[in-house]
Amino acid sequence: MSPKPLLVSGRKLEKIIQRVGYEKISQRGSHIKMKNRNTGSVVIIPDHKELDRWTLKTILKQAEISDQQFNELLKKG
């Protein structure tokens, strides 16, 4: 069983997702829209101080990032 993803803010998740090929394309209110340069997939990240665990899991699934990969990216800074 893979480790649970650690809780993060929306801004921190934005920085982590940029490292796997996503770039910010827009922001409307408190929602950041990011698109993957290679695959064209789009994810929406709420700009909250702490993301709900299920929201985080859903975003990681959409971005095709495993919990383990996410935790490794988080540790790298």
C-alpha cells in the first residue's frame, strides 16, 4: 500500500505540479488552472492554505502523479 500524500497548500501543489510538466494558464478567483505541456491535460487547483485530502488525491489522479511520487517531489522542495 502506498503512503498517503502529505497535506499541502494550493500554492505548494502548484509548484510541485510545475516540476512534472504543468504550467499555469489562468487563475479565476481562488482556482488555478494548469495545463501539461506534453499531454494537454488540465487540472484545477484551489488556492487554499491547506487542501482537503480528497481534493488533493483527485488532483494527483488527474495529473497522473502517484502518492509516492508526490511525497518524493514534496521532500525535494
